[in-house]
Amino acid sequence: MEFPAHSLDLDAMLAAPPGADAALARAPRPHADKLDRAQRLALYRHMRMTRTLEERLVALYRQTKVIGGLFRSLGQEADAVGSAFALERRDIMSPLIRNMGSMLVKGATPLEILRQYMAKGNSPTRGRELNIHFGDLERGFVGQISHLGDMIPVMAGIALSFKMRGEDRVVLVYIGDGATSTGAFHEGVNFAAVQQVPLVVVVENNGYAYSTPTGRQTAANSFMDKALGYGIAGVQADGNDVLAVYDVTKAAVDRARAGSGPTLVELITYRRKGHAEHDNQSYVPTGEIEWWAAHNDPIDRFVAWLTTHDSVSADEFAEIDASVSREIDAATDEADLSPMPDALDALDGIYADPPTIAPHWYREGVRAAVDIHERPASWGTHDG
Amino acid sequence: MAEITYLEAIREALFEEMERDPNVFCLGEDIGAYGGAFKVTEGLQAKFGDQRVIDTPISEAAIIGAAAGASHMGLRPVAELQFIDFISCGYDMLTNYVATARYRAFLPCPMVVRGPSGGYVRGGPFHSQNPEAAFLHTPGLKIVYPATASDAKGLMKAAIRDDDCVLFFEHKYLYRRVKDVMPDGDHVVPIGKARVAREGTDVSIITYAATVWKALEAAEQLQTEDGISVEVIDLRTLLPMDDDAIVATVKKTNRVMVVHEDTRTGGIAGEITARINETCFEWLDAPVLRVTAHDVPLPYSPPLEDFVLPQVSDIVTVARHLARY
Ligand SMILES: Cc1ncc(C[n+]2csc(CCOP(=O)(O)OP(=O)(O)O)c2C)c(N)n1
Ligand SMILES: [Mg+2]
């Protein structure tokens, strides 16, 4: 069964036999070809870690230990992992909700992610924010906010700072097909283009924005085409082929580093789960998800590639998978035992000065709000 | 007749108004076949078609701006924001264009902007907001924020029929938690009129939205434990504010507190306190006190969210203090 893909190029790609190894082998990949076997196995491990960790989060969600929504990247692991892998440690990126894999590549740990999802007091945001909304400038990622598109101008500004100071650093920002419809996306990409800052904009075209298919989000043929309107380079790649993702992103990162300005990279992938765990995907045509699961799973495809080209054995895969599971098990135990935040911590850090604000008077056992202030001995007795 | 939820009441109002007036249409993200993130518009597209229940791109400024344009031409758009938190993306459109249109250009904007609001749901800083105060400060907009299912329906119908832009805040904590039997017939609740949610004589609580229910719970506790008789005023509409209802309760109990879920500084409680000060200061036996959220973004983790937001115990503490004052 063929499904209308959300990009003309993908149609062509999917015309290749199932398993898509032919498509994989099709294009020359100058950058990916420079990766060594150990790096390719690292790519595999990150993808496996992403998937297994998300499965663990689902289990914890069902036990109500994950509070709030749970967003999956099932079937999109290659796009997240392959693109982030093209960055140096000193480069900075901003992930989206489905870029847990990119975070892992950038050094986020399963323990941090678990604590964050479980709203623990020692989570990276001390329980203030949800899911993977956290950052660490040292490791090179900036926590996003929910408002779609907002990170594009912010990351353009980080890129601007690199340009102003002549630092050899590049910025990568992710954006969903849906989020390209925001004003902030347009303003941010245009700003970056005019300023020629070292920014790579990765559009993850996964076919849907919540229930809205890409065809209802844009009248353009592809997101790559939008680059033309901004006067920047635009490229498109098979987002479920981790080496292709790496290759195209690395080329864009190199361009940015060389001072040639922004690139818009469109990665074609597919969101196999609902928008979040509660979403039953009633709007998805029957068989579409199953088709992608059976014929275009990024991990299956990479396993096939590694088996053929790197002679990775079943035992070797099993050993990596087991080490991933052990790491997640240990992290889950530790996250589970981690304390919830101390309530008063809610009032810390809204400003540098004062660093902490006071609780409302009725929380402190003060007899009355007015007790905090000077007042006359009794009501209505003051002079004048 | 069967009770329906707050959420179903809003849906029922949309159905009835779309049936009554062909100029009424809905637009927003994922509101069509999917029925919206909270399913408020479920079934609407099946009934009225995709020309009157329009799925839009993720473009809040365009959703609000296009609604304004269509409303100039006599249509009556109802724009959904997937979460009210995203109203900030249309803030410019609302405050600069929509709010001034009638005054500056004699162009009416009979439109409704609606969306799920509020906390107590572990939604974190971007899915829990109560941004009403920002718009209270904008002349030209109307603001309603119902607490009951019956008011949700009646106010939605009034909002759609209103000749100006009405921001319709829906509390997501209440969506499926509160129910009412809908009054018979064409149930319209007038904009600008508060409601006495509970009669009392000792202390007044002026509030709206989810904290109406917290106030009612506190009132019950204060009655049984302390014998304090609490009156609860549910504002229902925040702009224009029902000054008569506020003055009436002040004159009745002489001891007043204002409770809201939004942060304190620059919040609506300050405005209400000022109005009381100006109109009925002489009737007060105690200062007007506020119970509100703390002045921080709403954090996600349960102990933090619970600490930041006003709780029943806070209302009880402050009411006891007022009663003794
Ligand atoms: C400005 C704004 N409007 C609406 C939303 C609600 N929302 C959250 S995710 C989402 C869909 C995003 O789709 P897409 O950009 O394609 O990313 P994907 O979920 O497919 O990864 C929507 C509408 C939001 N977060 N921000
Ligand atoms: Mg998408």
C-alpha cells in the first residue's frame, strides 16, 4: 500500500523498495562518509536510547508518575539524533518537544529527563517546567518555551552574538511543520537571513501539527521552498535516514561556520504517535501509521544499514540495547527516589535582586497584612 | 432534564448560536474534525461544514486579525485559542487593532475570542495562564470568565450576540468538574452582571472563575467551624465590572476580600479594591484584603503549583482575620 507522502521528494524516495536501503545508498554523502564505525554505533545508541527512554516514560505516565503531558518522537529518532550529531560541543541548539534525541546527543542524561518529567525538586528546572523544556549553555542547549516559533528569533540572537564576537560557533534551531506558520518563525528567519548569522533552521516535517496535516498548514509545495523567499539556502532530506540527516545538517553547519549564513533544512519524517499520549489519532487515515512502522522505521533502517555495511552482529546490537536498558533502569530508580521540590522554592529567582520574594502574609502566620506595615493603634484613630 | 458539564454547555451555546445565526462561524487550530484540544467544538464541523468551522494554521495573530476583518463585514466569528496562553501571540492584534476599531474608525468587531485558561491542573507556566488583567487594562474589549456551566452557556450566547469583541475565558479545571441543568429556552446571561453565589452577612468574598468554587468551599467551612456567614460574589464579567453588585455586598457585610487565581501585582483585585475605596469606603469595617497567586510564573511541580496558587485554607485564614478585625 502506498500512502500519499507529504512531500514530492519523499514520494520519489518511497518508490524505492521497502526497507529503503536502495534509497539510503542512493545519494553520495560526503560528510556521513567521514564518520567512523564507532560514531555510527553512537548514532545507533542515541536513537535506541531515545526510543527506550520514551517507552519508560510511557510506563511511568500510566503509573501517574509522569505528571502532565507526554510527547513522543517514535519514528522521528533519526531526525533528532542525526541533526544534533552534526554540532560541535561549543555549538548551541534549541530542541522542540520531539527532540529528546537531540538533547541526548548534546549530553542531557536520562536521569535529568526522568526527573524533569516526574517534576522532581532536583530536576534541571527544579520542578518549574515540564518534559524536555530545560537547557544548559555549557552543554549547548537552550530550553524552549511552549509558544511555537519563539525560539527562532532567540536563537538568531545567540547566533548574532557569535557573529559579533567572531566566535567559531554555530546555532541550530528546530521548528515543526506547524510552527512555521507563526509570525515569530517568519520574523526570526528573515532577521537571521538579513544579518547573515550562523543559524541552521531544521524544519521537522512529520506530516502533522496536532491533528492538522501539513497540506492544511501551508500552500507551499515544500518547506524547503520557503528558503528562497528569505534569500537563504534550502535543502531537503529523508529524515528517517540518520546518515542522510547527519550529512545534510553537517553541510549546513559547515556553511554557517564558514560565514555563509543561514540554511533551512527540511527533514521529512512521520509522527507515529499522537500529538501527546492522550491523542487517539482518529484523524489519521487507516493504515498510514502501520505503513510507516512497517516500511520506514528509522531504527530498523539503520540496523539494516549497519548490518550490511558495518557487519554489526545481532549480539553487538543486543549488547548496546542492554546497556541502554541498564542505564535507564538505574536512572529510573534514582529519579523515583528523588524528592519533590520544597514549596518555598517557588518564590526563589524571579529577579537577581531581590533573589527571593516573600510569601503572602497569610502563609507566614502574620496576624494581618497590615501588621507588616506601620499603622495606628486602632482603626480610624490616626491624626489628621 | 440532564445535567451537562461546563464544557458541554459551551458547546451547546455554539451549536445553538450557529443554528440561530448563519453569520456565526468558528475558526481555530484543530477545531474541525478533531473537535479542538479539549473537544469543545466536537461535532460542530460535522453539523455545519468546514466553511463555518475552519481549521487554521498555527497563526494566532492571523486568527484574531481575520476574525476582526470578517466581523467588520457582519460575520460573527468565534475564534478559539488552543490554550489562552497563546493569546499573547495575538496581543498586538487585540489591543491595537480590535480594541480601538470602533473608537477610532467606527468599525465594529462583533467577535468572540475564547480559550481554555487557568491552573490547578499541573500545566506549567505556558498552559495555566490567567491573562485577563492585561486586557482589563485595554479599553474596548469586554471580558467574561464564567464559573458555572449554566453561566458558561448563557454568557457564550451573550458574547456571540454582543456587538463588540468579547474575550471569553474558559477555566479548564472546571471543564469537566462542574455541571448544571440548563435553563429552558434561549438561555442568555447578560454581560456585565455579577451573581451572588452564596448569601452571607459577615464577610464578603468577591471572586470569579475557579476560585468561586474555592470560596464556596471556604464559606462552608467557615460556617460550620466558626459560625462565620460568608457571602460569595461571582463577578462572571470582569469588563465592564458590575459596580452595583460590589457596592451592595460591601454595604451588607462591611468586610471584604477579593480572591483571584491570577498573580497579585497589577491584578484585578487591585482594581476592585480601588473601586471600593472610591465608592463605599465609609461602609468598611476592615481593609479590603487580597488572596491571589504569588508573583511568579506558575511552576509545574505539584508542591510548587499548590504553593503559588490561592487555596481554600488561605481564604479561610483571611476570612477569619476579617471577621475578627
Ligand atoms: C503559538 C502556539 N500556538 C499553539 C500552540 C499549541 N500547540 C502545541 S504543539 C502544536 C502543534 C505543533 O505542530 P508542529 O509544529 O508540526 O510540531 P510537532 O508536534 O509535529 O512536532 C500546537 C498547535 C503552541 N504551543 N504555540
Ligand atoms: Mg509536525
